Amino acid sequence: MKIIKKLIRQPLSLMGLLIILFWITIAVFAPLIAPPGENQDPYMMIRHSYSTVPTAPSEGIPFGTTEGGYDIFYGIVWGSRTAMIVGLTVVTLASLLGVLIGGIGAYAGGTVDYVTMRVVDLFMSIPFLIAVIVMTVVLGKGLDKIILALVVFSWPDYARVIRSEVLLVKKQEYVLASRLMGGSHLRVFLTHTLPNSIHPMIVLVSVNFGKIILIVAAMSFIGIGTEPGYADWGQILNFARNWISGIPGEPFKYWYTYLYPSLAIFSFVLGWTFLGDSIRDIMDG
Amino acid sequence: MASTTNLLEIKDLSIKFTTESGWLTAVDHLNLDIKKGEKLGLVGESGSGKSVTAMTIMGLLGKRRDIAIQGQIMLEGEDLLRMKQDKIEKIRGRKMSMIFQDPVESLNPVFRIGNLVAEAFMVQEKTDKKIAWERAIEQLNKVRIRDPKATARQFPHELSGGMCQRVMIALALVANPPLLIADEPTTDLDVTIQAQILALLKKLHQDLGTSVILITHDLGVVCQFCDRIAVMLNGRIVELATADSLFTNPSHPYTRGLLNSIPVLGKKGRLEPMPSIHNQEARGENICRFVHRCAISTDRCCSAAPGLREVLPNHYVACFSH
Amino acid sequence: MSEILRVERLSKYFSVSRDVFGKSKHFTPAVKDVSFSICRGETLGLVGESGCGKSTLGRMIAGLLSPSGGSIYFEGSVIASAQHVVKAKKPNIQMVFQNPYSSLDPKMTLRGILEEPLKISRYNKEQCSRRIDELLEYIDFNRASLTKRPREFSGGQRQRIAIARAIATNPPFIIADEPVSSLDVSIQAQILNLLLDLRKELDLTYLFISHDLGVVQYISNRVIVMYLGRIVEMADCQTIYKSPQHPYTRLLIDSVPIPDPKHKQAFDLSVTNDLLMPGQLQGCLFKNRCPEKMPVCCEQEPNLVSCGERHLVACHNRCPENNACTIVEI
Ligand SMILES: Nc1ncnc2c1ncn2[C@@H]1O[C@H](COP(=O)(O)OP(=O)(O)OP(=O)(O)O)[C@@H](O)[C@H]1O
Ligand SMILES: Nc1ncnc2c1ncn2[C@@H]1O[C@H](COP(=O)(O)OP(=O)(O)OP(=O)(O)O)[C@@H](O)[C@H]1O
Ligand SMILES: [Mg+2]
Ligand SMILES: [Mg+2]
């Protein structure tokens, strides 16, 4: 509770919190803000036409459409859901995996620790972005595949952080005392070791949240992300690729195709970064 | 041995820290003189303000906004609290030095012992490197480090805690300052090593005439080492007397409480500790600092703070019961 | 009196460094060939300087470390032997640690801390709350404190909590590893008195580890003096203070500053080399600091021999060459 108070008091983290809150609201109320058509998968962007050129904002289409006639406003609103879902799942699964593997390895020590750390080293030695791109290319398009790839290559980060923390905590005397009472390893691990080493994970999670979204957007932008038409900010940007330079004499003619999605991505990532940095500062004292 | 002229006079010193819950008075209207060549002991429980007092004398707290320091600290006629920071820095080492509880931490780990001491000579006496090194070995010899030449080539972590404390003493006494403050110099050491360090300090004090302020919470140590002892409680001195007088006639209930709390070698019988209360509680202006823990307190103790009064020759007590 | 704990030739070697293949290159014994036994209701004090292996010995007995050699018997049955710790069916041996700030889980409330041992020992809810009330009474706390967390308690209060936690399931044997070393004298005295009262009330047996001879004398019936992992002297409390036999014990006793101005102590100015070089491990380990060193001290390690009633000492000077005294086999 104290930490939330402190977060609110700092301008940067307050801004981060507000931005995130804004996007959460959008995501939660997406069906009201941009109602999907009947019998339509809400995560597929509404299509107004099959026109090959973007159309400017007009009545009923506040942000205009991309090439292919996709509604940008609808995409931004539902894209916030995509961003939240991807971020949450990746961060949750990866940190769970990391905490389990790194935490258990460190707690058990000895050979178990040695082996898990070599596995972590192996994963960490592969450049993250390239690994994720290669894996998605191999698996094919689709949100689930991106999530899988991101989880597979981001858990070692968490494992390493939790490991160093568990190594410190497991030497604490309250852990020894609990063993003396006859507490099983599982009990000691769950009730004492984990709760007292989980702190730095919060920082990592909030910083990584923004990073993950940036990567998903980048992948959709280069066309290896979600299926075509999926409400995803990177994909909208992808549709804008041919129109960014406008037409001769009118360089900003198609401003709406890239401005809105970039703003969305930018603010979202910024919000999480502000929050993560502030939490880190607070925890470092 | 101690002369009658004062080397250091602390007058009405108050030190306050800002904390989350307001001002915290760490030292409260403290008056204390240290005579030339005297060994003064400063004892008291944890948090009674011993270290803060020492740091203030040394000018180590600096001028910060969250710390309010009032009063005077006169060293050989000059007020340390009104002195410019760079001047204090010059005086430090030359006129006063300090040694700390954790000698291994206080020594820079990347330098050899000899270099550390030689460096001090180069700064204090502006000697060149070679002479400084020779003086350093001489100095190490003075603090009775065995085989000083070999030790000078070692690094701090290669020495035991006792040896490191000797090096600290050697460093502190490079310029023969008239005042040495030792803040719990033996607390982290084993008793046998503590005895050696105390013996060394005593010998150096005899040879050089340095005044020593020894800060500790060990009544045995001050009794065996010091000429005069000040007992501190929550930022105030509650009893001030010569070692003999203090231990034969402990007069403040707090001092008696402390003495009744230590298991003394060779004596049996149940200890009678005084009650403990969180230190912060009795920090008000007009209240005796011991009132909540005192067996003989009266209404008066809650409405006024007792001042130090001479109850025996050179034996001062701050308690209304006297 | 019946014996509750027996330790036979217990040793612990920590590997100091590993070579590239992960093999240990160099061993230093933290505890070597230590044998003794404790009777029910007794308090055995363990003194010695920092790093002499007191905590290591305590932790081996508690089952937190496995011995490198030797064995430990609790009420007649083996609880630990070389490289092996027998899993205890009941938490018979509990420990109170030195640092009251790291021995309580900062995330738990007082209730959680006291409940933990009870829950592990399968007390039901009603038994739990009754026992917690009893425990609070022992350590003189009120029920309002139950919702507080460790950081809201002072050092002395935390140590009381740690003691309550240790006695929660009525273990007969408590190891107290420097339980008062980080406390102010008045709080130290309160804790010592609490330990004494509990011993009487609950018929506890203590192994009390400390480096403070005054404290050990106050609470113990019998004292073991350790030096660099070995027992150098063991005797009844009174005996050891009245007539210490080992030169190290004498040095220890003479070094304690006494708060009595009539008892002026002249501390020795001579400097001793307190670190032993790796080449000097042969013979008596105290030889560098010993005022009575003899040639034999550099060659042969002295055995622990009897030199009086219930009084053992490991010193060549106390054991005449004619072997009149007996080498004690426990
Ligand atoms: N930098 C600081 N900021 C706030 N409060 C401080 C600071 N330094 C010391 N204090 C407070 O001042 C009081 C006196 O502290 P001090 O360190 O002088 O005690 P001490 O007598 O040296 O105790 P110990 O025996 O534990 O060393 C304590 O209550 C402490 O919490
Ligand atoms: N886990 C460990 N790994 C390697 N060496 C260790 C380990 N634990 C202890 N030691 C070494 O064993 C020796 C004995 O340590 P121990 O902690 O038992 O001493 P102690 O008598 O309890 O000292 P203190 O009074 O400082 O607590 C020391 O030299 C120490 O460095
Ligand atoms: Mg201090
Ligand atoms: Mg220890």
C-alpha cells in the first residue's frame, strides 16, 4: 500500500499509472466504445471497403481507414485488448516459469542449480529478438504462436533475477528455523523463500510489459505477427507502410494511418517504462 | 597525568535529525569537557547518541538541511561548529582523529597497508614517497605490529580484525593529534584481542599524551581504561564521574540499572535488569529521560528535566533523588 | 541425571577453494574431533573466539549441517553421522539465533510466526490458539501484538519471539547461538533471565553458545572452551573460572574487563600472531600464543585428558610425560 502512495506522489510514475489506467479502461470497455458487427469475431477489425487506398476520417469513421478499408479507430480500441492480453500472458507465464525454474534451482543448490543455470545461460546466449522472430516464422502466424515464442525466450531473465534473490534468502535464519520445526522443503520454499525474494520480479515484470508490446508491434509491422486483419497496433502500422511518405506535394496526406497506431504504441510502452523505473527507484530506497 | 586545562569543551550541544515522524533529538543540551591527556569514557545503550556526538566533533555530519546542530564545540579555543568545512578537513588528522568499530571496512581494500599509512604521512607532512614509506614502517612498529616490513606489503583483508584495528590506530596517530576519538574500537574483536588493543591504546596515551574519548557500551572496558566516565541516556549525560567514584558510588538509577544487568565473571546471583522501553518515548524537553523505566520516579520527573549536580567531589548526577 | 545428547568425534571440514574441475583443493577443519555429552536439564556453555567453530558445531547438532565425520546421538539414537543427517520425526532440537533481525520472517505477523511450528506439528485450530496464549504469557506479550510484524518490534522483543517460537512444540533441547550478543546489556539480562526461568519451568536442556564468558558463567552449569575447532578445556562452570588449566582459558578469563575499579587489570602489551599459517597446523594450535610453549607442542597435538573431577584439558603441560593421566574415551 505504501508503495502505491509513493507512486502517486511522483509525477513520472503518476503519469505512467494514468496512461496504463487509460488503456485498461479502453480495453475493458472496448465492446461499448467500438461495438463489433454481428456474427463477427470482435478481434478482427471492421472492414468498410476493399479499397486499396486509405480513406480519411469522416462521419462514423473517426480515425479513417487503412488500405484494405480496415477501421483504424476500431483497431486501436480492440488492439489495446490484444496488447493487454499478450503482455499479461507473456509476463505471467514467463515469470512463473522463471520463478519456478530459477527459484527451485537456487533453493536446491548444487547440481540442480548448476544444470538450470547452464540452461539459462544457453537461452541467454541467443539474441532475444532474433530467436523470437525465427521461432514465430517457423511456427507460423497467430497471436498464440507469438506468445509462445516470447515466453520461451523471456523466462531466463526472470530465472536469473529470482535465483540471486533466493540464494540470499535461503541463508536467512528464519528459513533455517522453519526447517528445524520440521517444515518440508516445499513448505519452506513457498512460505518463506518465495515471498521474500519476489520483490525484484515486480520491477522486471513492469519494465518487460512495455518491451513485450514493442516487440509484438515490431513483428506485426514486418509482417510476421498476427493474422491479417487482427486488431493489433503493429498490424495497423504495417498497413500504413506504403503511405507514410504521402504523395508528391502532400507528404502528410495519410497522417491518420500511422499517427494513431504510433501514439498508441508509444504511450503504452512509455507508461509501463515509467512505472517500472519508478518502482525500481522506490525499492532501491 | 591529565592536566587541568581543557582540550575540548562541548557547550550546550543539541543535534536533531528530521525523520518521517518529525524531529528526533539525538543529542540534547550536552555539556562535556575533555582535559589535556585525559581518557574519557562515553557509555550508554544503543541509540543514546554516542556516535552522533563523536561524528559531530569530527565534523563528519557536515552541514545538511535535515540535521540541526546547535551549541559550541571548542577545540583549543576554536569553535568547530562555526569553522569552514575545508578548515575542519585540515584539522582532522592533525588535531583530532577517529577510529571506528569495523576496522576491516574502514581501510581501503585496494591499497597495501604500507601505502595507506605512507599516504597519510605524505598528506600530513608533505614528505616524499620514500621517506613516507620508512615513516610508515616506523609507525606500524609503534602500534606493535609484528614484522612491520612484511605487513606493510599486505592488503587489509589479509590481516585479522585486531591487526586492522592496529593499522587504524597507526593511521589516526600519524600527526600526533592531541585528541583521539575511538568509537567502539574493540566491539567486534575477541576479548583477548580487545585486551591487546586496550593495552596498546593505554601505552600510546602514556607515551604521546593524547586525550582519548572512548565510546563503548561495555562498562568493564571503560572501568579498566578510562579516568573519567560520562553515562549517556537518550542524548543526555545522566552521570559524570571519575571511574573510581562511578563504580563505587553509582548514583543515577540508570547507571545502577546498567551495572545490575551485566553478568560479572566470578560473581553469582540473579541479574536485575531495568525495564526496557522504546528509546523514542522519553525524548521530550521537560521530562527526565529515564522516567518510564525508573523505580524511584516521582511526579516531578515528568514535569522537569533534572540537570547535572555535583553530589560528591567531581561526581555529577542528573537525578532529582539526589 | 540421564544423558540427552552425545557427540562423538564430530568433525566438519569446509572446502575452501575448488579447482577447475570442481574438486576441493584445500580443507580447513571448522570443527575437529569434538566429543562431549549433555545431561537432561543441564546447560552446557560453549565459548571461544570468533571463527572457532561454535556455530558450525551447533548447526550440526541441530541437523542443519551434515558432519564430515563422527556421530551425534539424541536420547540414545543416532541423529547424524558422517555425511548423513537422519530426518527427525519430531522437532526435538530447536535453535535461537544470534541476529534477531534475520531470524524472523519479515513478511509474517507474530501470529503467523508462532503458529508455524504448531501447524507443522499438526496442532488443530483450538490447540493452536491455546498454545499461542501460553507462549505469549511466557514471553510477556499481550494479544494485541499478534497482528504486528517483526519490524514493529525492538531487538529484545524479537529475541523473545524467537524464543517463544523455539519452545512452541515443547522440544526438550534448545541450542542458543549467541542469543544475546547483539543486544543492550539491560535487554541481554532480561533475555538471560527468561531463558533461566524457562529452563526451570519446562525442564529444558540448553547448549548455550557465546563468546562472552560472563554471560556463559551466568547461565551454564558446565563450560566447553573451544579453540580453532578443538575442545581445549571442559569443566564445571565454577571449576573453570576458579582454576582454569589451559593457557588459553586463562588468557580468556584474564582478558575480560571487570567493571570494578578495585580490580585493576594490567592487560598484556605483547602482540600475538592471531592468524595461523597453513604450514603451522601441526602440533598444538595454540602454540603461537602460548606462554608455556614446549618443544613437544610443535610436534604433537595434545589429547583431551582428565585433570580433575569432571575436568578435561588438552595441553601437554597438564599431561606429564609418564602418562599418569588417562586419555579420556567417551
Ligand atoms: N543519519 C541519521 N538520521 C536520522 N537519525 C539518526 C541518524 N544517525 C543517528 N540517528 C539517530 O540518533 C540516535 C543516536 O544514534 P547514535 O548512532 O549516536 O547512537 P549510539 O549511541 O552510537 O548507539 P550504538 O551503540 O548503537 O552505536 C539514534 O536514535 C539514531 O536512530
Ligand atoms: N558455509 C561455510 N563455508 C566455508 N567455511 C565456513 C562455512 N561456515 C563456516 N565456515 C568457516 O568455519 C569456521 C568456523 O565458523 P563458525 O561460524 O562455526 O564460527 P563461530 O565460532 O560461530 O564464530 P562467530 O563467533 O564469529 O560466530 C570459520 O573459519 C568459518 O570461516
Ligand atoms: Mg554508535
Ligand atoms: Mg557463530
